[in-house]
Amino acid sequence: MKRDDYIPAEAEIIEIIQETGSNLNIKTFHLKLTGDKPIFDFKPGQFLMLTVHGVGEAPFGLASSPSNRDKIVISVKETGRVTAALHELTVGDKVGLRGPYGNSFPVEEHKSNEMIFISGGIGLAPLRSAIDYVLDQDNRKDYGRVQMLQAFRSPEDMLYDYDQPRWEDADNTEIKYTIDKPCEDWDHCVGFPHNLIKDEIECLTEGAKYYVCGPPIMIKSVINELLELGIKPKDIITTLEMRMSCGLGKCGKCNIGHRYVCKDGPVFSYQELLDMPDEF
Amino acid sequence: MRLKKLNSKDLIGLLEVLFAEYNLIAPFKVEQGRLNRVLYRFIRQDTEIPAIYLKELPETTPKNFILPRDERLDFNGLEQADRSDETRTRLFFGVRSCDLAAIELFDDVFLDEDYLDPFYESRRKSNIFIGYSNQILPPNNFQKELGIDYFDHQLAPAFLYEDLEARGRDHYYLKIKAGFEFPGAVENYLEELKTGENDQLEALLSDWEAKFAQESEFEIKSKLPFSEKIAFNQVDWQEPTASCLGCGVCTYYCPTCFCFDFFWDRSTKNRAWDSCMFSVFTEHASGHNPREEQHQRWRQRLLHKFSYHPQNYGGKPGCVGCGRCIYKCPVNLDIRKVIKAVDNSLIEGGAGQ
Amino acid sequence: MSNSYKEITEDLQEMIKLIYEEEDFDQLLAYSRGMYSGLIEPLIISRDSEIDFKRIEFTDKAYQMLSKYLLKNRELKQAVVAKPCDTRAIAFYVSENIIDRDNLIIIGINGCPGIEGNTACDECDTKNPVIADYYVGEPLPEEEFAKDKTDLKYLLSKDKQATRKTHYTKEFMRCTQCYACRDACPVCYCDHCFVESNQPVWLEEGSGPEEDMVFHLMRTMHMPGRCVNCGACEMACPEGIEMRSLTSHLYHQARKYFDYRPGLSPDQRSLFSDYNEEDPEPGFLQQEGD
């Protein structure tokens, strides 16, 4: 019997990393639970509800792998009231934390397959949790080849540059980067991700799994492209975002049809999306 | 099962005895501003008892007490309430069966084993309901179409029936279910009352039911729950909902609506009613709104009640057919009109059979 | 003598039939009876849809402001049945340039017999339409209706401040912040209402006595020079709050101080956004020392 009283546990900000330049303000926060509550145990793909005291609460996807137990990582783009207030905080400030909520990426089910991660902008943040899980030294041997296509608006908007050396060096792993428009000193790809899949990603392996995340329009165009290339709907996994209040399937804000994005999601396979009304 | 017959004096005596044992909540007719309305009120003094007004459907429901409009989520207060044994049991007197079905719906949602809500639990814990029915069908009531019995509900250990045509004689029947016992003083009072004839009551109720059937022309022909994908895509939602103002009064008076939001008052977290009819209900911080237009929000409201909620809670409809949304609506938008549009669309498409 | 509801209903049915034959438009806004509830509701129907003219009715319960719905579909050509207060609102929209006069076919109701329970009808100063293309019913001569009512009870003008404060607090405490008053009001049409503002927050969420009073005071302060004294706010309120004690109060204040009533003609200038040199308070037009 799960009880939830919506009261957040206290957490402290232990590190803040400014990810992007001034045009898309994205910061990554490392949090640690204070008090004697147990370690925050979660699965890749889940999210937490973060409270900025006196201001409000918002859902954020967990961006770290659960195997890394001493911190909780979220990446936040400044968009509205809560995120703006969050961006004003500094290391040592206290926030409230509830969770983890939601379902998770089917990483256990997908063992022994090739994994392909396609992300757009801050969509890389929830995928990072799965990427780090798969690339973790204890888990790497359980999966096949890993390919990533990371799309950003411009080099200024790239995330996780401190992860890049580790990821590029990982076993049987390839990363392609792409930006929207050509730029000086950029010798990687240029163009929207759905246009690059055919040439940059090898999609021939049977049973390979495709994890897609980004703005709604990017998800839709990437999925269309994958379907055209013959990928089956059940092999395409995505994670959705919605406005949430309770985070546990009761307040009525985040439902798509009878499924709640906070409870039956946020991770959905395209097979499931086909069954759902188009309301997101 | 015990059946008692009462006259008006007996009823007042019963209420006085109940008032001594419980925190009594009953409906009253009050003048507020430009309206004369029937509302549930706490009874503070026994002198208020003769003014209890049962004849018409109250505008408010037990929802206002169990899931209040604004609620402080005070964890400390919760713990104290748990430990206090002095809290007297609340008795809601004169609750219609549709409203009881609504409480059952809330229990399904908030006392779910998947995330039980402790605030709801503490308010719901010591509550008793005494049901009520008479031979006037409340205006716009369509609970029969949703399978809700007019004259009984499992949440009420006792039910009061008033025969308005028999006033002056013993025109109340009080049915107390087998196995249920009131506190001693109440039982003693009940013992003094006349016993009623079950056959007479059954005959009366079946008369009333036949009369109700004649009054209502509304029928739902397709099987509930409505098919999610077909209803979502095939129905013309704009036409029947064009007059909706998006004010949310329907959701506030609805006994089964429970959507909520949190807000902060300094550092205290509070919960308040929210409404899917409001334009910014699902608006993201980015400005993207999956339900930008009013007809999309109406689609959500209707399908939530007649498709999504039944799918998630074992087929039980998310509406109890009480009719309040229709006459409280500032433009009298009839939910039955919208249900009919869905019903017709499903039948034409062959999906409803 | 104002017209009877039956006469107006019959006239309307004939008139609308005529308009269907003679005019080209996209949508009709009228009153009709709900098929299950039997209550009067707005009928919003596209011209191509089937219509049963016999369902069109006008009764003493037709309090909804059909003029408000005009704003939902401004690009369409719309035919609307308008009570005289509705025509005041429509004239106001035209004077504010938010709707094209050529897109409207207004069927004005002459000698409006009033709406039951609407206190605004008791002091109505506009019993005939101020703007219309077609008319039903006989116009009411001006001598027969109330024009100058400034000693109204709800204005509480004779009461002390403390009494007024107690009265207002008691009334508005019942508010559940449903915003039906705002949604029903024909002149409340801001694209981004202060209530929904998040950055900054003008109105705190929740329904305590403070927030309730703040909401109503802020909404009311937008009323002078806009409120047409139709009473829709009070009729819409599910709690029966005496709304007009604030909103219509400012209607009368605008009259008292500026001799201004909005919506009297489509060319009318607005109260606070227009200025000319004869204004009693020239404000920024005059330099210091002039």
C-alpha cells in the first residue's frame, strides 16, 4: 500500500553546472537528500517533483543513472515561474523533492539488443539516465552496439560536454552530433535529426531499440522517419512531458485518454502511442 | 433489517437524539444574496433542528466537507487528528443516493492502494451517512441511466423515505440495515417508534420508480464506457458545446469532480479545487497547451467521466447523474446533450452496440 | 407597455425565418429551449445545419448575453438576437474596434419586458435597442422607463463605511473563484486576464476572504466606462452574490462624475482612453505653469 502525502523531503543543492550560453538557459543541478531518509532509489526514465520553497513545484526527469548513488541529477531549462526561481538559487540552498514517480525505460527487457539514442536539445536529459545505465561498467556487456545522435540548435546549446570524452571512449559506442545551421569551426553534422538518420545511423540490425526524446514536433518527425525505414512501433521508445501537479495519477492534468503521463508514463513505446488519442 | 414509521415530531426527536451523539450535518434552505438555496450545514444548536429542509436536492454535497475547496496539507495536524479520540463521528443526514455513489467514487480514487491520500482518509474516517429519498425526482436527474438505485446505497447504514403526499400522518419510513446499531441513546429512542410494514414501503417505492421513469426522456443507448479512440476522433465536439463559457461552475458543484492543484501560501503547501474547464488547466510553462480550445476541454470532461474513469476504476461511471451541472451552469449547457451526441455518433459508427 | 414574451417569441421566429431567406451569414445566435432540461439556453448554430424555427424562444429566463459569443468567432458573419442590453454591449464592441460592424446582423428586441430575478432590469435605462438591423416588438416610449436611479438600495450610499465593508465582506466571502461572473460579462474580454497571470502573480491561488475580495475589486476597477449594467455577472454567480453592488455601482459612478454611459452608440468615444481639450482634467495635455 503506497501512501503519499504530497509533502516533499528536503534536499540540498550540492553543485550547479551552467550547460548552455545565454540564449537557452539550461543548468544542471546536483542534489542530495538531507535528513535520514534512505538513498533515493529510482529507475532510468522516472521523474521527481521538485519544490522551490514558497514558489511552486514542477516535474523534472532524472538525468543520472541509478547506479550513481551519491547524487540526484536534473537538468532544468528556464521557462516559467518555478524554473526561473530555481535558476536563482545557489549551491547550499534547500529545495523540496518528491518521488520517484512514473514508469521507467524498459532497459531490463531490452538487454542483448543494440541501443540507439536520438535526442533533441534538452531531450537528452531524460535519455542520459538510460545512456549512463547502459554504459555503466556493470551493465555494458549486457547490451550490443550503442549509437547516439544528439541534436542541438547550435554549439552554444550543447549539453553534457563533460560526459562526451567518457561516452566517446566507451566500448562499441558511437556518437554523432548535429546542429541546425552551419557554423564556423563545426565539423560534425548539420541538419535536423530526422533528416540525418538514414545516413548517420546504421539501422539494419534486427531488434535494435530506438530511444527518442525532444520537443513534440521533433519526436513526431523522427518517429515518422524511423517507421519509413521499417522499424517496428514496439521498438521505438519515447518519453513525454506534460504539466503535472500531483505526479501520481489523481489531479487530472496530465492524462492522455485514460492513461496518466505521470503514472502510466512518461515512457511510452510508439506501439502504445498509436493506441492513445492525439492530445499532447 | 428494521423498519420504523415516523411522523414529523418523531423525526425531530430522532434528530435531537442524533445531535447529542454525533457531529450532525444536514440540509437547510438559506437565503444568500439573490438566491434561496439548500445547503449542507453543521448543526450547532438543537434549536436549528426544526429548520432542516430535506424536500429538495441540496446544491452542495458531502464533497465540500470531505474534499474541501481549499485544504492546508498540514502533516502535523494530520498526526494530531489521528491520535485524538475525542473527534466525534460526523453524521450526514438526508443524503441522496446519487451523492452517496459519488462518495463511493472518491473512495475508489483516494483510498486506492496505489497512493492512498492521507488527508482524504482522515476526513473520511469517521463519517456516517443516512440516506434520503422522496417521490420528487430532482430536476435533470439521470442517475438511473448510470445504474444508480434511487432508494438505496451500500454506503448508508440507514435510509429515510418521505411520502410527501401522506403529510399529517406517519409519512416517514426509516430503514435500518441488519447488523447496524446506533449508540445506546439512539437505539432507545428507536425502540419507542412504530414499526413499519415492509410490503407497504416496497409498494410505495415501486410507485415512485414508475413515476420517475415516465418523467425522464433521456436514454443512453450505447454501452458504457464509451470507446476512447472512436469517441475522441469521430464526434463533432464543437456543436453541442459551443455555448460553454469555460467558467468551471459545473466542476465545482459536481459531486464526483476531484481535479486539484497545489499552491503555496508562504511555505505551507495547500491543495485547492481546479477545473478542467479553465483555459490554463493544461497549459505548459512553454505556452504549449494540448487543450487550447473549449471544445477540446469539453471532450476531456465528458470522456473522463464516461470513458477514462470507468476504464481505470472497474467500469464505474465517473458521473452520478445528479443534474446539478445543468441548472448551476450560467448558460444551462446540458451534459445530456453532449452525451447524446457521443451516443449517436457511436451508434452510427456501429461501435456502440 | 412592454411586449409580451409570447409576442416576441413569435416575432423572432418569423424574423429569423425571413433572415434565413434574405441574408447570407455563417452563424446564428439565438435562444432556444433545452431538449431535456426544458431550460432556456443559447442556440449557436451554423447556417448550414438544420434548424427548427419553432424551437426559438424568448422568455423571462433568457438572461444569457448572446453578445459575448460574438467575440468567439469574430471573422464569421453572425446573426444575433439581441436584448437592448446586448445591443449596448455590441455598440461598445464596435466603438472599441474589436468587431467589424459589417459582420453583424443584429435582431434587436424592442420594449424588452425584462428578465426574472435580474435586479438590473428594475433600473434599466435602455428598453429599446441602440443598434440593430432588424427589430421585433413595439418600441417602448422613453417616458415609460426608469432613467435616473441614483438612490438605489444596493449602492449603500447612505451607509457608513464600516457598514459597507461588513456587507461587502459577507457577500464576497461566499465566492469560490469560479470566474463565472467574468466569463458571462460581455465587456470582460481581455486575451490574457490578470487572474491567469503567472509572471507576475497578480492574484494568489486559493479562495480565502482576501483573495476573493482582491479578485472582485480588481475586476470591478476595470468596469467604469465599460459596464453596461446588464446584470449578467449577478445572474451567472452560482453563490448568488450581490455582484452588482460593485460592478453596477461603478456604472452609476461613471454617470455621476463624467455623465458617461458606455455602449450608447457605435461611434462613442471611450471614457478613459479618449481625451480632448475640453476635458475638465486635461492632465498631461497641460504643462506645469500653463
